[in-house]
Amino acid sequence: MAVNDVGVKVMGSAHHSVASDNGTPPSVQSAEEYHRMLFFQLVDNILESINSRLHQKNIQFYVDDEELILSSANKPTESPEDRAAFARLIASE
């Protein structure tokens, strides 16, 4: 097993070099590096999808509802202000 110029162990025939020019990403040096790159691209795509779903405009409505329900469940009695806030929230929908 050989070690390439970036310090990654590579198998004899798995080592290939693609020239990098004019600002292109660095070349893939081994099958391990290639699959590592694909894995991290997959993780980045998953995180971007989750982030975009969690930052939709409609999600704030559900966050507010959840907070209201949890705060109501943790209070022994409902105050008139809480009842009015809930009525306003339902009316704004």
C-alpha cells in the first residue's frame, strides 16, 4: 500500500490523478477520498433539506401553537390573557 502526496494510503491501481486547473476542486486521489467526498456531499444535501424545511414561513404558526399548548399544559389554570391569545391565534389562521 502506498501513500499519496496528501498522506492518504492508496492501493496500487486505485491511485489516479486528475489534473486540477483554473480554480477547479482538487483532484480525487483514491477510491477512499472519492467516497468520502460523496458521503459529505450527501450529508450536506440532507442538512440543507432539513434546514430549508425548518425555516419555512408556515412553520412559525406550528411553533407558536406548540409553545401555547405546552405552556397551557404546564399551568394549573388558564388566565384570561391566555384565552384571548389563543382566540387571536385561531382567528388569524
